[in-house]
Amino acid sequence: MERSSGLVIVDEAVLPEVIVKVLRAKELRAASQQMSSSEACRIVGISRSAYYKYKDSVFRYEEQSQENILSLGLLLRDRQGVLSAVISQLYEQGFNIIKINQNAPVDSVASVSISVRRDGMCPDGTLRENLSRIDGVLEVQLTVGY
């Protein structure tokens, strides 16, 4: 039987203990940039060889509801600090930026698309209003999901 390479979602309860420990070691390393893989392996109780065998193939699935993702379409003046002000406003309102794409300016106006995850409750109208108030923001369009 030919094996295919693909992703499979499996309940953690049925995984071999070594896989769960590799996931935990990866979490420890992510939480502390100074922690070495050797130290993380020692803490969770696995060998480094087991860690390296599985670390690039095992990931936690974090369910991201599409309703928590907003896509912003912005038209910005090509001036220093405008995009930075937008990013600061998103930060202040508790949004986590997933990706940013900025096109080259045409006639001193750049189109920017930003995907963000909203973890708290911020009404879309409030976000649109706050972004529109930023000097240099010409247009704001919001779409739920990617």
C-alpha cells in the first residue's frame, strides 16, 4: 500500500506518550527562547533523538474560528507613519495581526490589506471609526474571515 503525505487530526488521548511529550517540549521552548532543546527534553522526560525525530512533523491544532478573523482593506496616504499609526491602533484595541500586504503607492496612495484576529470584543463599527480618524487613512473596509 502506497503511503501519502498529508495532515491528520488525531485526538491527543490516543497519541503515543512520546508525541505528547514532544509537543510539550516545543511549547516550553516557545515560551522561553533561552531554553535549549536538551533542557526541554530533560524536563518532559524524552530523549533528544525522539524530540528531533518528531519535532518538525508534530503540531498542535488551534481551532481558529473564521468569525474571529477580520480582513481590513485600507487606502493610505504615502506618508511616513501612517501604517505605523494603523498598527498601533490595532494593538491598542487588542487585535493580533496575522498578515500585512502593502502594494506600491500609486498617485501617493497605497492599498494595504491586513488580516487580524480579535480575541476580545470590539465592535466592527468602532474599529472602522477609530481607523478612519487616523490622519492619512483614506478608506477602511472590513470583512469577516480571510
